[in-house]
Amino acid sequence: MSDPYGVVLTKIDADGAAARAGLSVGDVVQSINSSRISNMDDIKSIVAQMSSGETASLTIWRDRELYEATLAF
């Protein structure tokens, strides 16, 4: 990763939205809905604005590659 940024996931609730979206411990969340993620506060702010039934597009860095995931709330 030439420009490292994002938040490393250290815990995933097995029954939670992140697990259903296919996220894993060690994944790096780089963006949500095209908003760059620099820290956990960025994630909390975006998630707080989401309503039940909405989805968010995530860009994830995993195994030296970028992946897209969709997180349903």
C-alpha cells in the first residue's frame, strides 16, 4: 500500500453486519461511501448517520489487494 490509511479491524461480531458483509479481522477499512477513513471516529460518524435498511459501500485492503464490500444496516 503506497499511501497507508484506514482502520484495521481487530474484532468482528460473528452475528453482526460486518461478518455478513464478509469482513475479517485484519481487514483495513479505507473508505465508506467514498469517504476516506483515517480513524475510528470517521467510521463512527458515518455509521451514526446510517438508518436501518440502508447500505454502505466499503473499500477494504486485504492480502495486498483492494476489495469492495457492501454493509447492510
